[in-house]
Amino acid sequence: MKIIHLTTVGRVTGKPHWVELYCFFHKEKPVIIASYGGKDEHPQWFLNLKANPAVQVKIGKDSYNATAKIAGPKLRATLWEELNQLNSHYEGFQRKTQRTIPMVVLHPEAA
């Protein structure tokens, strides 16, 4: 898994907010996990990108604009399996919460 710097636009403030997260790649696109350590509420960054899916991504030296798309049930199942092959501690987060932990695919904007 790689570290990603994700910048979202605050749904209340309209100001940029950035967060550092882990990601993995599915079909060459970064995937982020809104686990929030297994808390029962969604993380703020997820609520921000749900309100405004236009985000900025920085992975290593690469920076670009992207559109965040929340995975539907079928894709989420595939991504969850891939994630747990890479890092099984997310299963523990899922067991701690009643919510289904969202997974988000970041689609880079065309150059």
C-alpha cells in the first residue's frame, strides 16, 4: 500500500482540506478506504468528497486532479477482497462498526 495525500473541498467551509491515507491500486487507479479505524461514523474527508467528488491527489512526486467515485456493492466486494489480501487489519475495522466501510476509486482527469 502507498501513502496518498488527498485534498477535498470542505462541504461546509468550501476551503481545501488535506489528509494522508493509505491506498492501493485497482486497474491502475488509486483506491482509498473510509475505515476511520472502525468508528460508526464516516470520516470527514469522505463526507467532503461525497458532497464534491472533485479532489486533488498526490502520490510520491505525482500530483493530479481526480474525480472520486464511491464503489457500488459489486465493485466494493472485489476491492475489499483485494484490500484484505494486501492488509487484513481492515477486516478488524469492519467488525468494529455497523456501517459498511466505503471504498473510493480515484479517477484521474484526462490531461
